[in-house]
Amino acid sequence: MMKLSFLAHAMHLSFEGDDFDVISFAPLKEATPSHISFFSDKKLLEDLKTSKAGAIIVTPEFQSFVPSHSQILLSENPYLSMAYASKLFAHKPFETSMPATISQEVHLAPNVVIGSGSIVEEGSYIMPNVTIGANVRIGKNVTIYPNVVIYDNAIIGDDCIIQAGAIIGSDGFGYAHTKMGEHIKIYHHGNVILEEEVEIGANSTIDRAVFGSTIIKKGTKIDNLVQIGHNCEIGAYSIIVAQAGLAGSSKLGRNVVMGGQSATAGHLEIGDFATIAARGGVSKSIEGGKVYGGFPLTLQSEWLKNNAKLARFFKKN
Amino acid sequence: MMKLSFLAHAMHLSFEGDDFDVISFAPLKEATPSHISFFSDKKLLEDLKTSKAGAIIVTPEFQSFVPSHSQILLSENPYLSMAYASKLFAHKPFETSMPATISQEVHLAPNVVIGSGSIVEEGSYIMPNVTIGANVRIGKNVTIYPNVVIYDNAIIGDDCIIQAGAIIGSDGFGYAHTKMGEHIKIYHHGNVILEEEVEIGANSTIDRAVFGSTIIKKGTKIDNLVQIGHNCEIGAYSIIVAQAGLAGSSKLGRNVVMGGQSATAGHLEIGDFATIAARGGVSKSIEGGKVYGGFPLTLQSEWLKNNAKLARFFKKN
Amino acid sequence: MMKLSFLAHAMHLSFEGDDFDVISFAPLKEATPSHISFFSDKKLLEDLKTSKAGAIIVTPEFQSFVPSHSQILLSENPYLSMAYASKLFAHKPFETSMPATISQEVHLAPNVVIGSGSIVEEGSYIMPNVTIGANVRIGKNVTIYPNVVIYDNAIIGDDCIIQAGAIIGSDGFGYAHTKMGEHIKIYHHGNVILEEEVEIGANSTIDRAVFGSTIIKKGTKIDNLVQIGHNCEIGAYSIIVAQAGLAGSSKLGRNVVMGGQSATAGHLEIGDFATIAARGGVSKSIEGGKVYGGFPLTLQSEWLKNNAKLARFFKKN
């Protein structure tokens, strides 16, 4: 919690109304009168007009759309201002000063570290050199292999299995940019949620959300060395094969299959029961129930036909 | 060891003959009268007819091929039944209740954990925060960098070097599927064998076999962030460059070179002295002694010519 | 330090002049009279003629170019001879027998191991199960997440952030080859330098240099599962997105962007402010200020046009 005046000062911005205590940042839609928010994406103009935020960082151009109950902080680059302020709300990570709550029926191997306020439920089995952050919730019968790292605030559902070296909840790769070309880190305040029966492969990495949650739904299985960007949402019973990479805010339906070394470009949707063949590169939203492949992406059946056409072309030329 | 009747009950299957003590699952070919096996791949019909297994899970269609000395367990989906039962044979991993045998001439850094019954031979050098499972055998003069994880039952040959964060023996990515689209984990009972003078790069992952062994032969060198699937066999003196991925059951000959970010589709063979250029994607078996590239894969010399043809086509059109 | 005669004996080579104490290997250009060097790349002939090395391994063909103040060691394969000898100069890694110097204002979590002679400056925050080697220098206000490994001699600048599981300074993937096809490891004696405000993503790997340094310059941000080869140099304020791979000795200018799963072939230069789209494969040097894509690489605008031309071709054929 910090005064709006303190935040404004840190961002080199000013405001005219009353000072108040700010809990944290929040998106326009979720913000309450105790939150500060920002407007930098014109697609969210309706959210701006109806936001309940106590204060909003905005460019002069859109100042007139800020609701009267919100303080206005004018900035040439609200996203950059938000990046600077996001650091002020960041907590010390992996804090261990307070105890965790471990069920009696939990197997805790040597050299396991569990952060303040975390909970591990009965039947879970945690192997050596695992590091679990603060305020993490580990459900029942969860199996965590050695040297896994789970960042603060993650929620791991019952019966999940996490293979060795996997990283759950690393900072998303998000920066605002100055005119000089410097990258200003956006501190991530969200978390990762694994629903029940999810499996994560060895040395895979799952970034946590900026706000809200990166979510892997029930029964989804992820192979080794897979990258899941911040704010992704993966539907139930999906399969993500080794070395696939999902850019931030990809949204997959249920029973989606992503082949080995396939990828998505982020901020797109893949429908239920879609399959992406190995190496397929998804750069825009696609409907479910079909098999895709290639880069640029096409139907896998087309990709095979096109390769045959190219082979004939190469023979003749 | 458990009674066949107990197993059958767990799989919701029945059988008519005598009950007996089952040691574990095994493939049709390797099974003894104390093993249970399953038939789900029609290519293995000869193995079914000649199997010595004490019991075999089979569809009604193939029931008549089961040898008379084997009990028959009828299942609509033997692979799925096997998946359910595979969990029953799984041991608690990374068990440390019993001592390991460490040679006096071994360097053991702080925070190293070594599981029950494992052996580390003289001259080996194990760095901090390494986790070694149960019944692992580490040979002579092996160098293991920090935060490496070696799963149960692995065999690491003399003079191997394992760079930091590598994972040796993670569960293979294998599931049977229900009609509802759920994925039922196949518990892996095999291991990983690294022969002598193998080097594994930082944060690479090598899955262990379902049954039998994933094998990396003498003198093979593997770079960083490489994925080796379950049951792969890599010949001697091969070179696997960073971020390459080998799908399950790939079989490489000796002195094979796989370039950076190259990949195989699994269940295929690459002949001795073959080279796959960077990004090459191998989707079927190829003979040795040649240089390949592209995806779909072709001879690298063809790939270069084809790119030139395409460049001319783009100029004219 | 060891006698030249000892080294020569280990390499099965002879020399005719006076014996002397050799400090270590060095490239021709940097070698002093207390160093041994080698000549195996004809492009470095000028370096050979002007080297100050106390001894030089050389083929008979180039013997006459060795300066008179240098001892001559004749070898059919100087690179291979150097590989054999490089092992003799290798120190025991991650040595902890001597104390490190930790500022009082440092947060050290449980299970952190820091090697002999390392320095951690004030304000740095080191989380559980981190392993730091010997003679490492960690600057001010550095944040190191759990299970990170930093190899010997690395230098981490002020305000760097290293996400969980990242490996800084792993051995480069370099081998000399015998006539029999064996790979003889070249022990790496260089280090990694991260300048200030660099961020490294989860489970990324950065190899240290053979000689000299792998350098990541000020303010550069690297995402998860990225591979940076030995002796790379990445300019200030660059952005390397997840699963990109830079082969050894790639040299990037400032504000270069490498998209997800992109790659370089090594020993090439990318100019300032160049952008490589996701999956772009850079196989030769390119100038700055442009956007590239595809594999083979072209201007991204061309790549898009070419894809449209191919789509028309596929429709007609």
C-alpha cells in the first residue's frame, strides 16, 4: 500500500485531486477505487470509460474519457509510466521468514525450501533441491521432481506431476521502451495456476501473468523444454510436445495438440481439438477440429500437397 | 510383486486361469512366466505368438494367438489397460532411506543428495545441489556440474561430463487415451545409459525408456537445451548441436551429426556418418554417409539448389 | 604453471630450444613469452608472424613463419594437440575450500553455495539452491532466482536479474577431432560477462568463451530457454526472445531483436537495430536497421511477398 502522491512522484507525473492509499495496479476493468490503472491500448476505450479505478494514467488525448471519480495522471507514455511504477509494488520474492503449512502426510526430501505462508496438502511428494516460493498452494498427491522451482503465489492442483528442473511462474518477458531504446521491466504481479492432473516436462518454463493468471487446465500434459508465455490459457486435456513455444496470451481450447518445436505468435486463439503438426507456426487465430502444419501455417493436408507441388517444380526447373 | 488377480481388478479386467505373482510388465519378447505383457501393435503379432509371458492383455480379435501357457486378459484397449496398471508397478522415486556407496576418492560438494543403493566410483567429481536418484551407477572420473538431476537406475559411464542443469532420465512423454480424450500416463520402468566419455550440455533433457534403456553410446557429445526422447539410441561419437530434438525411439548410427534446432520424428533410423544440417527435420529413416537439410528433408546440396530455384522464381513472378 | 617439456610430453610433441614455465594457453595475438599458443587457421597468418608467445604449436608447412623468439612444437594437427593440452590447464571447477566475500547488505537464502574467492556486492538478493562458482563477481543489486548456476570467473554487472534455472558460463561446445572420428574436448578457459541491467530468462544457457569472454552488454534482455554459444558478443539493449539460439562467436550490435525460435549460424555479425522475425535463420552477416525473416533469411517484407507468390503458385498448380 502506498500513497498516490508517492507513486506519482516516482513516475514524475502530477495530479490535481485528493491523495489516497493505493493497493496496487490493476487493469481498467478489474480496478477498484483503491487501485491505479493505465490506458495505453485504444481497443480498451470502453474499459476506460467505465473503469472504477481510483486513478488512471492516460495521455492528454484521452483525458476526457476518464470517469469523474478517477484521478487523472497525464503521461506521454502511460505504458512506460506503469512499468516504472510496477517495480514499487513488487514484493521480495521467495521469502522464507514465515512458516509454511505442510500436511503430515507429505514426503519432504532433503534440501527442499518452501516459502512463507505456502501450503502443501496430504499425499504430496517433494524431492530434493526443490524450491517453492511464498503463498504457493500445492494440492493433494502432487509429485514434484528434484530441482523444480515454483514462484510465489502459484496454485498447483491435485495429482499434478512436475518433472525435474521445470520452472513454474518465472517473470513474463515484458518491457516498456524509452525513446533512447532502453527496456524498462514490467514487474509481473500475476501467478500460474495448474489445474488437476496436469503434467509439466523436464526443464520446461511457464511464465506467470502480468495481472491475473497463466492457466493450464485439467489433464493437460506438457513435454520437456516447452516455453509457455505469460497470460497463456491452455484448455483441458491438451498435449504440448517437446520444444514447442507459446508466446504470451495464447489461448488454446481443449484437447489441442501442439507438435514438437511448433509455436504460436501470441494474442491468438486455437479452437478445441485442433492439432498443430511438428514445427507448425501459428501466427493468427485458427478454428478447432482440424490438423494444421507448416510455416506460414496451412491445413496439414495442404502443406503435404504443396510440398509435392514444389518437388515437381524443382524437378522441372 | 503383486497378484495377477489384484492387477486384473485394478484394470477392471477378468481372467479364467490360475492366479500367480507378477514381477512387473514387460514387452512380449522379453516377458517371462512371471511377467504380464500386452498386445496393441499388429506388427508384433509374431512376438505375441511366441511370448513366454505369464499373462497377456489382448483384444478379443487376437485372443486366439495367445500361447496356451499365458493367461488371457481381454480388453477393448490393451494399451490403455497397461497404462492404468503401469502406475501400480511404479516405485517411489529418489528414495534416500538406504545408504549409497561412495568411493573414498570422490569429491562430493555441499548439498548433494544421492539416493538409496547408488554407487559412485573413484575419481568422480560431483558439484553442489546435484540430485542423484536411487540405484544409479556413476562410473570413474565422471564430472557432474551443479544442479544436475539423474533419475533412478541410470548408468553413467567412466569419464562422462554432465553440464549444469541437465536432466538425465525424466519420464518419457507417453500416454494412453480414453474415449473421453483424457490422457492416462504410462509409467516408465526403463532407464538411461550413458556409455564412457559422453558429454551432456547444460539444461538438456534425456528421457528414460518405457522398458529397457535410452542409450547414448561412447564418446557422443550433446550440446545445451537438447531433447532426447524415450527409448532413443544414439551411436558412438555422434554430435548433437544445441536445441535439437529427437522424438522417442529415434535410432542414430555412429558419428551422426545433428545440427542446431534440427529434429527427428521418432521411430526412425539414421545411418552411420550422416549429417543433418541446422534446422533439418528428419521424418523418415535415411541412409548414412550423406549430408541432409531442410524440412521436408532432402540432401543438403538439393536444398541449396532448390533455394536458388525459388529465388529465381520469386524474381520473375 | 607447468614446464613446456611436461606439456610437450603430454601432447607427444618435441621441441629443440630451452625449457620454460608456461602459465597457460592463449591466442597468438594475446600470448606473452610465458604462454603457449597454436596456429591452425590460415586467416591468422599475420598473428603468427607477430606473436610474442613463448612457444607455438604449428604444422611443418608454416614452421618458417614462427618468430625466432618462440619455441616451435611441430604437430600434424595443432588444434588437436591444443585440445589435449587444454585439459592440463583446467582447474577444478566450483571450488569451495576458500571463503567468498559477501557484503553485509546481501540477502542469502538457504542452500546457496558460493565458491572460493567470489565477491557479492551490497543489495544483491540470492535465492535458494543457487550455485555460484569460484572467483565470480556479483555486482550491486543483482537478483538471482532459485537454482541458477553461475560458473567460475563470471562477472555479473549491477542490477542484473537472472531467472530460475538459468546457467551462466557452461562449457562451450568445442572439440577437436581425431582421424578415428573421436571428439577431444577443448577445455574452456574464458568466462561470461553480463554488463549492468541485463536480464536472463528461466532455463536459458550462456556458454563461456574458449579464451576471453562471452559478453552480454548493458540493458540487454534475454527470454527463457535461449542458447548463447561461446564467445558471442551481444550489443547493448538487445532483445532475444524465447528459444532463440546463437551459435558460437555471433556478434550482435546494439538494439538487435531476435524473435522466438530464431537462430544464427555463428561467426557472423548482425548490425545495430536489426530485427530478426520469429523463426528467422541468420546464416551470414547482415547489416543493421532492417527487418529480416525466413530461412534462408531475407528481408521480412520479401518473405511475406514470397509467401504470397507461393500461395498463388499452389492455387494454379
